[in-house]
Amino acid sequence: MDFTFTEEQNILRQTVRKFVDQEIMPYIAQWDRDGKFDPNIMNRLAELGLMGVCIPEEYGGAGMDYNSLAIVCEELERGDTAFRTAVSVHTGLNSMTLLQWGNEEQKQKYLVPQAKGEKVGAFGLTEPAAGSDVASLQTTATKEGDHYILSGQKSWISLCDVADHFIVFAYTDKSKKHHGISAFIVERTWEGFSSKGVKGKLGIRAGNTGELFFDQVKVPAVNLLGKEGEGFKIAMSALDNGRFTVAAGAVGQIMACMEASVKYCHERETFGKPIGKHQLVQQMLANMEAGLQMSRLLVYRAGELKNQGKRNTRETSLAKWQACDFANKAADDAVQIHGAYGFSDEYPVERYLRNSKAPVIYEGTREIHTIVQAEYVLGYREDKPLNRMLPAWEQPKQSI
């Protein structure tokens, strides 16, 4: 396995890094203080072709591979978790799911404008009483003629007030438990739909997060994604993609923690020498470096399996779990290195620490991924191909 980047990927990294340095870094501290999400960032990402990095060109995307998507997520989270989250949700959870499960009409209507960045997509799975336990969701969709009547509520939805399209999961037959869950494409403008952002979050304050409400929303039957009862499988396949982007973003956060800490180590002196000369500070930096390299390898390993069109649930789960834990520890150490200044928003590391907690929770908590990995080791779990042919987009791509 060769992890040498292509010239195209090196240019991609340089492009995203320049964008982050010029259009996010100078403003992010104030956006975070204000709890403000700047939707213009999405427009600029679209102009750079970053809203559909790994979506095939025939559907409006850039047609790059999955490790290119990882590069984008790394560099965006180096600026702030909010903007990596936007790409994770729009591309990883929504667009890639449409690509795999949508029919041609749905792809042309929803995927193409999303890949071009003309429309924004989001993902509605979590509910007030249904997080890790997906089968506990309460949202329902009842078939009436050529429509479904969608009723319920979703919570902790990224881009809740920004997205144009949502993939929403609801029970069409509760008696079948998770086999009775179906997925639907829902448009913001439909009667009965509303959203509400939430404030007071520990972190990712520059991101838009909140609730979705469905009050007898009429969803055309043609907006059923996949078949009735396939919703759970669709959600799990979507999470394989979303978790991959979250893991890649965690790599970027470790990079940010290292950059800030190294800079501070060269500026701050104690006991007559730069703090970087103290061995316990060096130990924290060494741990960041180890976490960075291990996390990146886990992410790129998962990405290479995706490039080859192979099932990667186990590898992606491990990458997400470990990279997010490493990022959380790196942020904690970065605050420690900064001492009292780490407790102030004069420096970015307190924001990194606050932001680092959410990825440890969403898209599979640390505890869920621990169980997943143990079940693979014990032989209680094995990956089986989805009950359908591999879509064209999952066919092997050129490896990096």
C-alpha cells in the first residue's frame, strides 16, 4: 500500500490549506464567540469544487478518490470542526448516500446540484430518545396514495437551518423493528417542515446544529430512498462514510493542536529556557505526533479499502474511534502546554478542546466503537455485502 500523494492531491491540500488560512483562521475566534455559522463559507467551498470531491464527474462532482476527501476534511478541521462537519454531513452522509442508494431520477434532481454546491444536503437520523439505539426512533411515515405522511422530530442535526435537502429516517412498519425503518428525501420548502438551531453548545459553536420538525409533511412516494424497510441498512452504510470523514477531521485537529503548541513552545520560557526544552512538555508533543501518524494511517487504510470498493465498516470504525480519542487527548495536552493561557480564548487551544469532545460522541460513541471492535475480535460480528450489486461509484479506483 503506497501512501505517496499524487500531484493532484498535493495541489488539493495546498488549495484547502490556503483557503483555511485566508478565509477561516482570521475570523473563527469571533464566529465561535458569537455562535455564528457563516453560510458564505459553503459558497466558497462550492466555488473551489470541494462540495463533491469524491462524487463522479457525471453527477457534478470532482471525481477524486476517498483519500482526497480525507485530505479536505483534515485541512478544514485544522481551521475549525464546524466546517469539516459541514462537508461531512453534506458529502459523507447525504451525497454519498444518494449516490449509493438513489435511483437515476433522484440523483439528477438532488445529487447533481449538491455535488456542484448549488444546494446543501443534511442527514436526519438522531432523535431526542434515539441516538446509538437507532431502532428507538419515533418518527413515522404512513403511506397514503402516492405520498407518505411524515411526522416526528430529529435532534442534533448539523446544517439544520442551512440545508435544502434532508435524508430522513422514519418507521413505515414499527412491528418489524429496525427492518421497518425507511429513508426519505425531504425538501425544506415542504409544508409542515420546520427547523430550529440550538445555542449553548460546549463546542462547535461556529456550526449550525439543531432540531427538525415534521408536522404531517407530505412526502411524494418517489422520494422514498431505496425500498421500504431498507432504511436501517442505508443509515449504516451512510455512517461508514460519515465516520470516515469524522476520523479524517480528527487528524486535522491533531495537526492544529501540534502547530499551536509548537509555536507556543518557541515563544514561552520558564526557569530560564523555552518550555519546549522541558521533557514533560516534549512527552506531550511526542504523544501528539504518535497520535497523528497512527490516526492518519488508520484513516488512509480505510480510504484505500473504499477506493477498492471493499466493505470497510471494521476499519472505519477503528479509525473513527482512535483518531477522535487521539484528537481529544491532543487538545487536552495543548491546553496544558499553554498553561493559564490555554484557559483563555486568546489562544485557539481552548476551542480545540471544546470542539474535540463532540466527535467522540457523534456517529458512534467511543463505547459503541469499542463494542464493535470487540465483536469483530470475538467473531460475533462479520461484514456481509449489502443485498445489492456494488454501485459503479464503489468500483475500484486508482490507488494513491
